[in-house]
Amino acid sequence: MGTSAWVPTVHLYASPTTESYLKRGGLDAKNNLRIWETFLKKYKIPFQLVTTVDRLEAASSGVLLLPTSVALSVREKQAVVNFRAKGGSVLTSWLAGVRGDNGEWLGFGFMESALDAKVVGDTRTEKEDDDLDNFMMPYGDNPITHHLPSGLRVWMEVVKETYPLRLVGRNPAAQIMDWSRTFVPDKAGTVIVFDEKVQATGRASRSVVLGYPERLWMAGDPKSLEAIAHNALTWLLRQPDVYTSAWPQTYRSAVVFAVDSSDQFAPADLELANLLKSNGMLATYYTLTEIVLKSVPVLKQIQAQGHEIAYLADRFAGFRDQSPSAQAKRLESMRQEMRSSGLVIAADAGIHPPMDSYDKTTEQLISHNGFGHFVSFTDITDARLPFISTPQGANISSGSATVVLPRTITDPEVAMEAGDPVDALKAFLDELELARKMASLSVLRLAQQSFITKEQWDAIFGYIKSPNNQIWVATAAQVADWWRERERVSFRLETDSNAPLLIITVKGSAPLKQAVALYVNLPESKSVMRLVSQAGAEKSVKIAPVDAWRSALILNDLAPGTYRWHLYFDRP
């Protein structure tokens, strides 16, 4: 099977029952329809407007789109069930079928039984001063939200009576949280779910439930929400789609242990280094250079284990609001003190400014002066991934650019101080699990001498090392190197008369040092992807399964240049 055309059709359903119910409340259901009509026309996605239950019952393939179909008759609900039984897929926004023929409240049973989404609440708050969960955070490397980076803050307006839903489903795709991503244990936060089920007829049907109404789409962040809608429809329409994996194959997320060292190192500081090393994990130690000379013997032992040494600052004082000349002088003095100590570290060693005290001047100086990475606070980016720093006026190639590593998760020691130790550990591991599902970077900041207990460390290490979790534990420099390598690869997917044509470009002057994976959404679950390409490139490309819906195209040691592959998909 090889196709690149939009073969299936979207059936945009204008429910007469919903229109009648909303009209009684002074609302116009056509407003929701117009938003989808504009979207579908913009992206040239074939669709037909379905306005009667007779025509809904006649629909037999493609995608059924139910825009905020709050009220559905018994006949309409059965038509949706029958459509899925025929192998059709369904996309719904917000509430669907929670009211009946006459607008009477029926509950969420239809959404759970017919759409594979259990509604467990919404985002309204009990008190006016409660933190508002008004940011949606999409999962990265996800079949239906992959256009957006992991954990991107997507603002959603708070509108009375149109609160986003809290959902439970087999496959979550986005979380609803407050701006700072405050994690609350046992608080349902999923706002988008998707799934694929084989129906009793033997046909496979896909579903996506967007837990927010069109009203918030237009008032919030239209560009990001439009991207999600496009990704979701592409998946439902079973069209191949391609995106770059955030992490090296076969990892799903990354963890960096960042040890902030503001005191002189003593032999007791080897305990943490030994503990991490014995569990197969390396850390990045950020140190003040004013104490390096007296700390060299211990730092060399830490370094000999494979741990990375980087900069905290010259002294324990922030950079924020200092003049450009003062900051530049401090950064140069810091490097000079390190060289004078005799401790040899990487020429592009990174930095984590003390107390997260930095400003735009600091950021620009760090990038202009060739620091390999920069650990930042969470407010520097709206996503939970590294990014390449490109200060204004800079001309830096991706091979030497500074990579920013944002801290977007609660520090382990801070988490362990919160109440009961057992509950605190569970909450931290739950937060780490959410970061893993999002395909995020988790920078875990530690003190030189950690007070985390052995039992707590055993639980943390056990979670991270679980083979099923596929977490990459790396030093900050390793993550930065990977991210620069990843940025060398670009691609586009074009239509072609025979099959989808994937065009990949590798920039730079040398072959890829690390394997970069492109995820490909499969038209059919468990189908097998094949490549037909120009001669000579096959040896540097491998295909590996990711899950039932995706395969990975792994580019290993691929030389700079442009490559073209036709993608074919064999039925399972």
C-alpha cells in the first residue's frame, strides 16, 4: 500500500439535536461548525457537511467530526457507534452526547462507551484563589500532538461554563496544568485522549477526544490548537506523517543529574558521586571557581569516574542586573581560575548560574563566549525540551552553538521535604513519570551532599533503570551534543504519484556522529514500512518499530547531503 492523497473524507456533522438545544440557551451551534469549515478549507482536507441523521447513517468511511455535539438523540448515538463498527474514525471536541433528545442530562456514559474517553471532572476551581489549570501541555513524540514540542505551554482562556475536561483514556496526549506545571498527586489532568480499537465487526476504528470546546480554540492559542487538530486528523485519516524524535533511539525521555557545588569539596562529597556511578549514572557537577583550587584532589576523583565538571560561577553571587562589562569580566575570570587550578575540563564546559540569577545579558554572553550548554530556569522557554541559543547578532553554527537546558521539574530534595516521606517519594516519581510520558528533559538538581535516603534513592534508581521506561541518563554535555547533532537533520514529506516522498537533508561537514530517528505514523496499525531510495544510502538507514502506530527511520552515520525515499506500507 502506498498513497499520498487525501483519500478518506471528513464528515462534519451538524447535529440538529445539538443545534436545537443550544438555540434554547441563546447560542448558535453553527459557530463551532464554521471554525472547522475554515480549518478544513485552509488545509484542503476534503469534507462534506452532514446535516441530517439519515446522511449520518449513510456515512461509511473516513472521519466523523463531532464539534461540541452536546446533545445527541438515541438514533444519532447509534449512528456514531455504527460508523465506528464500519471502520470509520471519530474526532470529538469537548462534550458529546451528554444530553438527550430533549436536552435532558444523561451524563458521560456515551463518551466512555462510544468514544473511549472517561470524563472525571473539569478545570473549574472551588475557590477564587485556587491556582488555575489554564495551560495545556501536549505530549512530545506523540502520534497526534507531535507538531508541538513536549510540554509546550498552550494558554487556554478561562470561560465560565466552558471549562476543559479532565479525561481518563488508554492513550493520553496532553495535560492541563497551571503555568508552573505544579504537580498535584492523584489529580486527573489529561485533556486529550486517543485510541484505536478493533470493533466486533473486525474493523479497526480510531478515536480522538479533544477535551475543550471551539470557543477556547479561538480565544486561546489558535496556532498551537490548530496544529493539534491537524495532527489528530492526519492520524485519524491514516495519512503517513513524519517527525524527529526528541531523543536518541530507543529512548523516550532524558534525565540529567545536576549537582550544584558552592562549598569546598571534601572526601565526603564522593559519596554521591560513588552512588550515582555504582548505579550506572553520571552527573554534571557545577562548581564555583573560587573554591576549585582547594577542591582539585576530590574533583579529579569525581572526574575520573566519568562525571562532568562545569561552571556554577566565579563566586556565589547572581549575574542578574549587573552591567555587561561586569558580567563579561566575571565569566572570563571564572574560566581563568579554572585553568589556573590545573583541573582540565572541556573548553566549552557549560554553566548553571547560581540561584538561577541571570538576565538577557547573561544569556547573550554565555552564547557569544562558547559555553556548550546553559542550565536555565523554567521561564526561559514554554516547552520542556532543550533548544539552541541564537542571540541577536550572533553567527553561530549548530555544531558549536550553546544549548539551553531548562529545569522544568521539582528538584528531588525539594520534593522529598514535602510532608510524609512515603507520599513525597510517590509524588516525585509520579511527576517524573509524567515528564517521561511527555518525552521531556528532566534536569534533577542536587546538593553536594544529598540528604535523600538510601531507600528513596533505591526507588528513584529502580524507576529510572526500568527497561520499560526507556529513560536516557546523560551528562548535560552529552544532551547538548545530541541536540546539536539532531539539529543537523531536516526533512519534508511530499506527495508523489507512486508513494509519499520523504526528502531528508543532513547539514554539516561530517557524517552524523549519533543516530537520529525520524518517527513515521503508519496508515494501518502494525503495518510494515519499506523504503525505496537512491543507491548508496540504504546502509546508513534502518527501520525499527516504535509501537503499533509508528516506525522509526534511524539515520546512522549518514553523510551530509540530501536523500530521497519513497515510503511504502505493507498491510500487517
